[in-house]
Amino acid sequence: MTGLMSLWLPILLSAVIVFVASTLIHMMLPWHRSDYPKMPNEDRVRDALRPLAIPPGDYMVPRPETRKDWSSPVYDEKVKQGPNLVITVLPNAPFAMGKIMSQWFLYAVVVGVFAAYVAGRALPPASEYLRVFRFVGVTAFVGYSLALWQMSIWYRRSWTTTIKATVDGLVYALLTAGTFGWLWPGS
């Protein structure tokens, strides 16, 4: 067993490396440019929705009131008429990139902590690089990628977008695993 406190350096350094890698992936590469295409008639849609003053949040349209309503003819007709949406309404304010980037970095730290915990419980100090790499890599991959699949399963998010984000998660997991393997404490 390796104590969690002895793994603070790989936790923090892997978070920094993942943060830099994700910035490069999202800012420099064209990989994610097609994730959210422009909505047809965007200005008309915005003009139609603006007077409704929909508060920020996640919504489903149409949305039945009760479980029984899911199978009602009225709901079925609404679904047939469309449009059918799962939508996130954001605040009417510029993106607070500092806050978003800080949350992303903290998330990378949290993934690193869980990866450190799992590997630290399974492996002693001075473990082989590849054993550390395997435990940390699998745990980090689960943390960065698997929960994304639910969005495609339940909310019909594009599988292409989910697969691209899963590949990103694999890159982040490999970087995290490599950092831990490199900095795993000796005996």
C-alpha cells in the first residue's frame, strides 16, 4: 500500500499536464469544431425564445407531468409534432472562462486523487512503472470518459461527439498514468 499523501506530486502534476493537453486539444486542433453545429434559423429561434425569459437550467420538451403521461396519446402526439428537445439554457452573460477553467483543473485534481487512491491501495512503493500505469490509467479513463456515454444513451447526444470526448479522456488518462508511473514513490 502507498499512502495518498505521498502521491501529491503526481496528482498535481498530472492535473497540470491534463489541463495543458486539453487546452491544446480544444484551442489548437480542429477536433471539436463540429461538436455543436449552428442551429438552422438561429436568429429566429433566439427571437422566439427571448421573450419567454427561460431561466438557466436543463429542460426536456415536450415533458409529461407524470409518469402515466409518458404513454398518453396527448404526449405521443406532441412528440410526433415536434420539435423534441433536451436543452441547456445558459445565463445571459459572457462565459466566465476563469471559473470554467478553474473547475476543469479541480476536476483533473479529483480524478488524480481517485486514481492515486485506487493505485495506492493496490500497489506498494517502488512498484514497476507499468503496474502503476495500468491501475492509474484505467481509473483515470473511467473518471474522464465513461460518464459521458450516458448523454448519448439517455439524451441522444451525438455519438460522434461522445466518442471524440472519450478519445480525449483516453489521452488524459494516458498522460495521468505516465505521470504517476514516472513519479511513483520508491521504497
